[in-house]
Amino acid sequence: DSGYAVASIDYRYSTEAIFPAQIRDCNQAIEFLYQHAAEYNIDNKRIALIGFSAGGHLASLLALSHNNNVKDFYPGGTKPHFNIRCVLDFYGPSDFLMLANTPDTSINNERNPVSILLGTTSIKRPDIARKASPVTYIDKNDPPFFIVQGEKDESVPNTQSIILSSWLKINGVYNELTVVPGAPHYGEMFDAESIRKDLLKFLRIHLK
């Protein structure tokens, strides 16, 4: 209704392939949209990413690593041609090493979702955990972020969004952080008029 084209892309789940398969798939899907923009009548110079939970992690990781030329994140090792103008990140994890230090010891269980994604635990392979963490790639040239997370998130501590926002600020990257009071990991509390209003304003400014 606000005039934005939306594409929902697929990627291999961690039960099919371990990291970095997921980020490769995302890069490949967006490059496809970029190259076929005329067919879909979309503007390939104004691309924003949006993701929720695991999707938020991948949206953040793709955007932040894009100017770091991480060849392992690209199919065939070739960097795609598109650029990202801004990111909408809803409760995505940003620092897997920081998660490993939470009181929830299940994060270091081999069958934890993060461990399944990485193919190991963050404690055993901090190098892989760091490579998969969006905060690893933050620098002054990154696109602006709109970050939303629940105060009572039981799956991804809200400190994950707070630390992402802090690192972006330190590096001079514009970002807006909203911690929704009393909200869990997902649900209707995020579909609030105030959040929609702020989100659309953010897009109008950064996709103009």
C-alpha cells in the first residue's frame, strides 16, 4: 500500500546445510532480483533488507559484510553487483560469542539451533561464531539500520539488538532501536501502529 515491492526469498535451513550456505543463498537471491529488476518492474538501486529472527540475522549479516568482500559468502566466490540502502532487523541475533556468555547454558549444547547452524558450538569454534556474527563486519560505510526487539524475548536476549545498535553508533552508522516493552520473541505486539509509522518513515528517508 505504501508503494514498495516485496520479495520473500528462500535459503537452505541449517538442517539442510551449515553456515555459510544460508548467506550464500541470500546473496544469490538478491543478485537474481537485481539482474532481473526490469522484468519485475522494480528499482534495483533502492534495495532494503528486512528479516525476522533468523531472517534478521541474515539481513544484518548480508548488509554489514557486503563491503568487506567475504568471498566465502558469495556463490562461486564472486561478489554480487547490488548495494543495500538500509536494513530492517526484527529480533535477529547479532553476536554469537556474546550469546555464549548468557546464563542460558543451552546455547552451548550441540543440538541448540545456533550450534546446528554453525556445525559446532560457539565455545568450541569461536572463529566460526565470529565469522557468522553481524557485528564482526561493522564499519563506517555500512547502511542505516531500523532495529526492533522485544523486552522479554526468551530466544534472543534484547542485549543482542542493544549491542548491535551500540556498535553501529560507535562507527557512525545511523540506526534506530526500539525495544518493545513486555514483548516476547515474536507476535502481534510488533504489529503496532507506532512501529509501522516509524518503519515507513525510515524507508521514506533512506530509500528516497
